[in-house]
Amino acid sequence: MKKNKAKIGIIGASGYTGAELVRILSCHDGVEIDLLTAERRAGRELASVFPHLAQLALPRLVSLDDANFERLDLVFCCLPHGKTQEVVAGLPAALKVIDLSADFRLADPDMYATWYGHAHRAPELQGEAVYGLTEFARAEVAPARLVANPGCYPTAAQLALNPLLEQAQIETQDIIIDAKSGVSGAGRTAKEANLFAEVGEGIHAYGLAGHRHAPEIEQGLSRAAKTPITVNFTPHLVPMNRGILETVYVRLANGAEVGELRESLRRRFQDEAFVHLCPEGVVPATRHVRGSNHCLIGVFRDRLPGRAILIAVIDNLVKGASGQAVQNMNLMFSLPESTGLRQEPLFP
């Protein structure tokens, strides 16, 4: 990293994750936002898109064609899935990249094609992409040029389950993940299904048996367990702006008790800045992490013998997206990992 502040660009700055990056980086002492792109809003001030950021001194939005990437140290890509691969392939070879889409998360390009409906458009880059679940990939992220930022649902699921699979304390079969997300997880593009009248005063499941985060979750859990894992994953849309809550049902393995699961999670995360085991009996809720980069995990005994219930909560826009991306950026610049991320949760 240069002695001066690192120069940062955000591709797709007019979306929710772009706005969260600007909010977080405005409190970061080690970087300067030098480039913001937004195709449909090129030429405008970001304040005209996000008035809550009007007090910040920021560059005008520009189109990708008019963007100068040569002067940047790192760029965040916040484009929709399917668009990032070609964009990243066209960036300067020395430029560090953190991609917040799903375009580089799946290690197998054929798996990507199966779930996203088209061939991987930059397979030559997939081999160098590092999957950036920060707490489990620090050694790989730090020297990386291209980091695939994990999805929101996969982040919560893996933080809760990976340590237990590594210790073989839960069965690899019959893992059920019942997940709830706020509406911002669907992005900012206008969609009929996301109108207030469609989502308000109700909750509904979506992506049944076919949500694109399922293979990402299974990829991470399989790595932790060192054996292939298939999960039962069902997401639901909840009428709130932000937040993810996952209730995970598991079977105990190798004589493990629920207290031992708690102890494994306590040991694994006791020195972490952002992942915390709740005190016994405390049920984590999305309002406990809103606006923060924290993940809270609770462990409970199921009334069914030999089973346990895990609950994990994160803010989908922070730990599930932009906050974790800044964590990874800090590692890539050899900065303290929590730089710019010490905001406490908003309550109420």
C-alpha cells in the first residue's frame, strides 16, 4: 500500500451495497474514494441518488466507459450477477478487486453455469479468485488480487456451521437452514414483487429448492467438513429493510452435547472482533446487529433428542456485503481488520 491514502473506486455505486460502502469508507482513515460509477446516473452527484450522503465530498458519478482505473489501488464491484466477470476481465491487471456479486464465488465454472444460466465469462480469472469469508480465509485474502465477497445467506450459515463441521460435532446430513431476509437483499432495481403492497404486512418463501445461494453454502460447508454436503435451504422475505436471521437445525454427531457445540463456537470466535456467541439462553435478533458488521450466534437444545438449533443474525448490507468487503480490503492493504468498521448496532 502507498504511504498516502489508498485510492478506491466503487463500480455500481447507486445500489444499496455501493451506498453502504460509501457510508463505511467515509469513516475509514486509510482510504480515499476516488471513483464512483453508475451507468444510468452518470454525471450526477451521489447526493442526488442518496441524500443521506450529501454532506460527504465525493466525486461525480461516471459511466464505466469514462472511468479511469489506472490511478486506483482497489475497486469494489457492486454490479448485478452476470455482469461483473467481463468488467473485471477488462480492468488493469495490477488493480486489486473485491467483487460483491456472485460471479466469482463458485470455484467450479460448470457449477456457476448450472445455477446462473450461462457460461462463466472469465474462467481464466476464476482460478485466482479467493473466496473471502474473512474469519476463515485471512491467509488467502491478504495477498489476493481478486476476492469474491461471500453472499449474505452463506455468510451467516457458514459462520454458525463451519466450526462445528470442522470438529465433526454435527452430522453432515439433514442440515436444515430456515432463512429470513429484509427486502434490501433483493437490490434497488424496481421490481413488482418488491413493491410495498406486495411485501408489506406479510412474509413469504421464495427460491424453494433452487435459490442460488444454496451451492455457495454447500461449497463452504463441504470444505469445512472435508466431505460433500447438501443442505435443505429455504429463504423467506420479511417486510423490513435490512437484516438476516437464519434458524439452523442440526443433528449431533459423535456423542457431542449441545454444551460442547457452544464451547467450540466460543473458542473459535473468542478473539474475533465481529463474530460473537450469545450468552446461554439469549436469542439473537436482527435488531441486535442492524447497521453493524457483527454476527451473533445462539445455540439451543432441540426438544427432539440428539438435535440442536443454531440461530445466526447479521445485517445483510454490512456483514453480509459491504462491511465484510471492507474487512477484506483491510487485509489486502495490511491494515487493522476492524478499521472503519467499529460502528455499533443501531437500536431501536
